[in-house]
Amino acid sequence: MVQDEKEFQKQLVLHLEEQGFQCQEYVYCSVGIADLVVDNAVIEVKHWVERADLFKAIGQALLYRESINKKLDAKVICLSRLKDRELEIMANTSKQAGVEIIFWEPGDPLVFEQKIWNVPNTYQIDDICSLSSLCCSQLLRYNRCWAIVTETYDYACKVQLWNGQIVVANQHLKNLNLSSKERQEILSMHRRFVELTKCQLDPIDEAQIEFLCRRPWFTPRQKQVLSAMEAVYDK
């Protein structure tokens, strides 16, 4: 018995990967965080839902597809089975909207067409990029910050920020095309930021690190401030 939505999504990912799909979970885009992106589809994953929740999921799947790649299919995969009449209504509504609703239980076969668009990802591991056009509340703080690419997928990259890693749709990345010297300086500063974030930082120090992560180069005064911060936290 699947206990919650997170466990349901985990089992869904395992099942799709067994079929050969490349799965990226929790993809950040301009309108929010998509539950799952596979080779050919954006998928909203739901556990037990009411009809109103399913309508919302349909809208979310469409928004995420629009933001990540319009060529992708939009799907909602959920565990709950509605009554026959409700199912008919939802099927018609979703079909008109261009979204496929799939009711699936772990252990059952789940097959949908594996279309691959072969969109080349122009980013490479260790590229340093700036983030932009992130509009939802969870992501606003990352606009104009630089990040280091750690993994690449068809439509997205996993990037390392000063406070962790996220997966971001490609259109929100811009390669900074730094010189070798500039790259080394940013990588050095990044390592220092990461060490500091292991501490219980004062909010003003968090804000200073966030500000510095929006700069592709650093003034002597900014480096001095960082050194002073490291002294305070014994780093």
C-alpha cells in the first residue's frame, strides 16, 4: 500500500526508468516546480485526490509544459480512482485541454509512447551560468545568481547554488562565458560560500552571500567582507 504522494512518485519513477525513460524530478521553471519530466512528457503526480484537485493538476501540467517545452506531452498520473461518471467528465475535460489523465497503481503495467525529440542540450558539466526569468515565490531569490552545472538532461540542468542543488529548465540558464581566471575565482568563492552555509548564519550574512552570488567578479572590498565573515564563523 502506497502511504503518500512522495512514495507514489518514487515508485512511478522506478517503473518508468525500467522502461528506459530518463526521469528528472522537481524541475524548476518560471511558473513553479514540475513533479516529473521524462523524455516526452511533463507529468503531475497525484496520490489520492478529489475532482477539484485533478482540475488543478491539469492546469499545472499545462503551465509547466508551456514553460519547459511546448512539444512535450502533458500528463497527470494519479492513484485514486474516481466514480465512473466523474471519470468520464474528467477524461473529456482533460482531452479538450490536451492533457492525458492516467490512473495507475504500483505493480500494474504503465505504457505510453516513448517519443524522443532529441533536443540538444548546449550546456556542459562545470559551465557557470546565470539564472533568469524565475517568477514563482520559491525561486525569485535565485534570479541573476550564478550557478554551476553538475548534470545535464534533455530539457534541463542540475545546478549547484551556494545553498544546494536544483534542477532548472534550460531556458532559465545563460552561460556566462567566463575567462579561465574568472572561472577559477568564482569556483574559489563558491567553495568558501558553501563552507559558510554549513554554519548557522545571521540573516544579514546570508543576504551578503546571496548578493555576492549575483556577481561574476569581486572587488577587493567584497573579498575583505567575505574574509571578515569567515573570521566570525571560524572558517
